[in-house]
Amino acid sequence: MLKVGIAGFGFMGRTHYQCWNKLEAAKVVAICDTNPNIVEDTKKAVGNIGDPQAEIDFSGLDLYTDYDKMLDEAKLDAVSITLPTFLHPDFSIKALWAGLNVMCEKPMALTVDECEKMLAAAKSSEKLLQIGHCVRFWP
């Protein structure tokens, strides 16, 4: 079973949660968001895909407001990065160096240099870095 953590639990974080949990071989076990009231506030973030009213079962999930602590404690195999774009490089690279595979939302980063650093970290860590260009495969 692939144990997944999600960094950022706004609209896109909820979408990743729902998608990961549809897979038999994966389970979201940890969520990190700087909002300490994420359980109560999760439905306030809305987007243009998925079901914004879908219930999230927080029981059995480890909730964190500190990303480094989640990486250290949660015993993850992979992490979804669903944060603002300017945070993608640092959060992805930290996860890769922690030995985790990374699914990062698009766009990958703000500059080519940041993208190259992310790719170098993936290569050096021998872990997967995938960017979520899912619309390319949308029905």
C-alpha cells in the first residue's frame, strides 16, 4: 500500500485526496496545511472540477501544520504538492531528499532554473517527480 501525504489542503489538495483514495494500492495517511482549522474550513476552497461538497473523512489521518514534521514522522512513500506555485521547488526538493516520490501540481515552478533544480533532485535521489498535467489526458 502506497502511503501518501498531501501538502496543501485547499481545493486542489482535496481533489488529490479524492483521487488517491480511489486507488486500491494507495491511501492518504497525512495532510499538511498551515491552516490549523483545516477540518472545519476545508469546504471553503472551491474550484472548477470535482465535487466541492464531497465529505472528507479526517479520522485516521495525521494532520500537520509543519511540512518538515510531516516528512519526518508520517512514514510516507509519496507526497502530493498542491501548494501555490512559488512553493513547489522547495517542497518538492525536500520530499525527494527525504526519499519520497513526488506528484507536484502544475505549473512545475516559476523559472527554468527552479525546474532544473527539481529535476536534479529527482535524479540524485532516484525518486519519481511527476507534474500534474492531467488536463492533457482528460476525456
